[in-house]
Amino acid sequence: MHLHHEDETEHAIMQIVKAGLGNGSDHDDHDHEHEHDQTSEVLMAKTVTMLTLCVVSICMGIIPMQVARCLKITTSDDVINPKSFKWVGLLLGFGGGVLFCTTFLHMLPEVEEAVEGLTASGAFPHLNFSLAKIFCCAGFFTMYLIEEIVHSHLRHKHPEKATVDTKSSSNMNICANESNESISNAVQTPKWKEHAEKCEIGHTHLDLIDDCDNFHAGAIRGLLIVLGLSVHELFEGLAIGLERSPQYVWYMFGAVAAHKFIIAFCIGVELTTSKTRALFSYIYVCMFAVVSPLGIGIGMLLVGGNSAAASGPAAVVLQGLASGTLLYVVFFEILHKHRSGLMQYLSIILGFIVMFGLQVLSEYKISLYASLQLHGSRNNLKLSSGP
């Protein structure tokens, strides 16, 4: 009887073991199906993100060009219409504030952080000065040098430019004489204001836009602007492409899209007012729109690393140079050449505040993403350790 009881106990144990093995295999199958579903969701999220970033960025970049054409912001000679000059200046000021904030509060801190990491790993030497700022200054002077080379070449190629400048100076003197005469006559005051405004606008855009060199210089300037921003956007897209959870993909998408769409709009404004040819403008906008999806695609193919520092010193140097080129655009092409009073100052401040708000929101989303990632890893550890 005792042997019979032992046989029953052994049989019960075998049943429990079989049941446990069966449940384990079912649990493994369930985990495999869940992992497959999550992979499909991640691929779907990244695909939607790529298409949305590309299409919306193109639309945002083309909007200023279409608005300029519909509202006749430029005349038949491709000179900015005096009636639209103030609005164009305000839009450029807004774009300058956006780029100013992007450079100082977004790109440069990332470059400095990446340089510190690479210095700690031995890729960069330990120095008593900031390499990130050196890279930024190098980008600034590179942009300056390219502009001067282009203008010098075109002035040498088109010597009649000096005649145009002389004539424009003569016209300015004539306008000034007319203005002085109208001041002495109280009845002519409205005409004086009209003449003064037209002369000031004409002079501003003779300095900004030359018939000889604008198409070449504007094309190169627009290309450098887009390339400078594209280096940064490529790494942001790479960060999205390296995510492995659909929820985190959407968080990163919101953070990247918030400022990418505004920057695309500002690029469209800058290309519109710099007399860049329409074909080049569309090409540049499409280039800027494509780089983030390209980064996402690269991230989907790569494993490991989520920043410029993880891609090596060359990527950090490029991003530092890009921040310097944007500084040149902000100070020399927007703030210096489009100073039109207090309203433009307020538009620059508004652009800075809007971008700063988006930056704070992006940091909040990233911190929330990090906390969720930490919480998920803790749950996985608990499940793997078991009861």
C-alpha cells in the first residue's frame, strides 16, 4: 500500500511537471507573438513618422513661396514690393529668432556634450579651451570665407557692378535732395514720406540683392543654410530610428517635429527673400525635409548609439561647423541686413520665445520618455527574476 501511495505521488508530480512545461511553452509562444506585434507596431510608427516629417516639412517650406507669389510680395524684377517689405522683415526676424535659439540652446549644448564624451574616451585631446566653440567659430568663418569668395569672383566677372552701385548712390542723393525740398514745404510732407520710404527700401535691397551675383550667391547661401540644419536633423532622425518601442517613437517624433516644421517654414521665408531661384528653393526644401526620414531609416538599420557622439568625432565636428554656419546666417544675413525698427526686434524675440517654449516641451517629453524607459526596464527585471 505504501508503494502504491508512492506511485500515486510520483504520478502527480509528473503531471505537475508536464503542466508546468506546457504552460511554459504557451507562455513562450505568447511572448513571441507579443514581441512580433510590438515589432510590427514599431515599424508602422517609424514609417508614419518618416512620411509625416517629410511631407509636412515640404509643405511648410513651400508655403512662404506660394504666399509670396499669391500676394505679389516680389515685383516683376524680383525686387521685394515696398508694401510687403515690413511684413517680410518681420517674418525674417521671426526666423532669425528661431535659428538663434536653435543654435545656442539646442545645437551647441549637444556638441559640447558630445565633445566631453569623446574627450573622456580619448578620441579628443584634453585642452584648456572649448573645442565645441572652436568648431562653431570655424563654421562661422568658413561661411564668411565662402560668401566673400563668391562675391569677389562675381564682381571680377561682372565689372559693370560698380556702375550700378554708382548709379544707386546717385539715386539716393537725388531722393535725399527731393526729401529736403519737400521738408521745406509743409504741403509736400506726405510725398516726402513716400519718397523716403521708397528710397530706403531700394537702398536696402540694392545692398542685399545685386542683379549680377544674387542668383549664384543666393543659391550657395541657401545650400549652406540647408546643409547646416540638415546635419543636425539627420542625427535627430537617427535617434528616432534607433528606438525599439512604438510609444517612445511617438514621443521622439513629437519632440523633433515641433521645431523641424517651424525651421522648414523659416527656410522657405529666407529662400523667398534672398532671390534664390524657384527650382533651387524647391530642391533645398526637399533636401531639408528628407534628411530626418533618412536618419530614421539609417537608425532602423543600425544597432547601438543614439547621438552624434556615438557616430564618432567626424559627426561632432560637422555638427559644430553647422552651428557656426547658422550663426553667420542669423547675424549677417538676417539681423544686420534687415534692421527695420522695434517691430522687427519684437518679431525676433517672439521667434526666440516660441522656439524656447518648444525646447522646454521637448525636454519634458524626453524626460518623460526616460522615466518610462526606466520603469519598463524595472518591470522587465521583476518579471525575469520571478516570484
